[in-house]
Amino acid sequence: MWPDFEGGSILDLTCSIARARGGAVSGTGLRATDTADWHDARTVILLVLDGVGRAQLGLLPPDAFLRRHAVGELTSVYPSTTATAITTFMTGRAPAAHGLTGWHVRCAEPGLDGRVLAVLPVTARDGEPLPYAQEEILARLCRVPALFQALPGGSQVIAPQDIVDSAFNLRHSSGAQRVGYAGVEDMLAAMTRAVRAAQPPSYIYAYWPDFDHCCHLRGSGSVGAAEVLRAMDDALGAWVRNNAGSDALLLVTADHGFIDAPPDRLIELESLPALADCLAGPLSGERRTVFCHVKPGRLRDFEREVQALDHACNVWRSAALLAAGRFGPGEVHPRLLQRIGDFTLEMRDDWTLRDTMAGERAHRLIGVHGGTREEEMIVPLVRCVV
């Protein structure tokens, strides 16, 4: 399943919210959802529950708040991963335009020269120091402005205390007030203060990462993941009851869903030395969407060697995926093709692929995302008038 950028994606949701708040944005907007009354709400709240895809709502009982108030479903972006999707939420632009194509991005900017960075913490895979400040690196990597700058009313970004002032959030929250929180109750208390203020922000964007963290470590169908989600659902239902009459519109969605990846379906690139020898540098993207940069003159060698992975992935020319619109609409980032490389490996079923650089810790992830399975790609849309 590929993103539905013609009215059915999280990009379209973001564009509809921005228009309802008086912002002038391009994009289709939601196709199957009536948004007429969104303009009338005193405050619109978008709560992004990291990793809570449509499939993950099945962890909740039928009478749970999120299930009772679900009004539809959307697709994520491609790759279906946090770094790419959250940047879309916070800029109102598709990955094609904002250019952050996964947790790991290969950067051709001056001074970076093909190094692969983890763009949320803004660190290099090789462990070496970066040539300039994190804020400047992000400004060069993602040239589109924050969505909040285009909204005439006040905005607020509510994020965990440990990341609210990160370089990523500083850049992508520009134009909004930032509020940090510690724990679910603190996040909901921040939302309460905002909607009850004499002049509440017109738009509140809130982000909750706990479910995602649990799924990576314990699995998306685990007892632990279910407990974390049920606790959030209970707290959110209580928050709505306690704030009734606030004239706020609460919208809840996710950046992506999840699947679980068995260890026997994890492919280590180091086990395929002939394929690894064709590459001009480390892999980038995600374990479920892998971008490969091939050494000059080695394209045919790569195509031959990658046949060993026919059982585990679809092999695409990256330029063909871009031409087909898989990264979404908008003016294409000038370095996007350099970032997605020569080939994209779209992992099938529950297969994953990774490489490990010298000095790098090989993380074991049980729950994964980033690919094109429905469980990863489809997220719910929840709506409730408060």
C-alpha cells in the first residue's frame, strides 16, 4: 500500500487543519471527511499518538474512547516512519518537498559529503563530530518553513520535555509556543491550560511517543503495548469529560502503524559481502525501506547481487518511485534524488534489512515500521468535540 496523497493521507489532514485555522496552504485536503465545522472551533487540537495505527486500535476494547470516536482512516507518508511523517505534520509538506526521507538520511550538503545522519537527534552514523551546529544542519537539510508560521492565530506545540527544545523541534516549531511535559497527565494538563486560557491558541499540536517506544522494545501486539495504549485511552477519555464545553475540536491520529519483525527475518548486509561491495556507503532510510547508493560503474553488479534478496524485498529504481509520486506532491527538494540513492528496497511481509557500521550498536527492534504493509501505512482519524 502506497500513500494516498489525493485526499486520504496525513498530509491532507494537516492541510485541512491549516485551512480551518486560516492558513494559506497548498494541497488537496481531506477527501472523505467533512471539515466545515473545523473553522468554527475556538481551538483545534491535533494529538499524534506515535505508532498507533489502525491495527493497533485492536488492542483496545470496543468501548474504548479512541475506537468509539474513530471517524475514518488515513495513510501515512512514505517511508511510514516518524522522522518523515512528523516533519510532514509540522511543515504541511510531503516528503518530496521537505526531504527528510527516514531515520537515516544520506547528506550531500557541503561539509557532510555523503555522511549518513540520524535526523531527529541530528547525529552522524560514523560517530564523528559534525562540521557545524545541529540547527544549521537542519536548516540546510529541510528548507521548507514550519507550518505554524503560516497560521494567523496563535499556535502551541506540546512535546516531551526531553525533546521539546531539540534542534529538530526548535526548527519545526518555529512560529508556535513550545511547552514541554513529563508523562501523560502532564501533557493533558498542558492541553487543559491551553484550551481554558482567556485567549487560547487557535491550534495545538501535541505529540506522544510512549507507545512507539514500547512497541520497538516489546512488540506491537505485546501485553506491555496494550497496557500503555489503554492507559492513554482512559486518560484521554477522562480529559474530554473534564473539559466539556471548551469549544475545542480534538483530532487524534498517528504518524504510522507497526508490524513485528521476527529475528529470523532480519537480514544483515554483512552476510552478503558481494552486495555490500557494490555500495558507495552505508545504507540509509529505514529497515523496511532501504536506500542504496551504488558505486560508479557497479549498477549491473548490484542488480545481479540483489537478486539474492528477491524473496524478501521488491527492488525499485529510486527515481522511478519519485516519478510515480510515492514521496508525495510539491516542489521536489533539490537533493532528494541524492538522498534516496540509486535503488530502494521495499521489504516484503515482515522482512527487515540493516547494516552496522564500526563502533555502532546493533539495536534489536521487535516492532518495526517504515514499509508499505497496511499495518504500517494505515492510521486512524479520531474526532471529538470537547
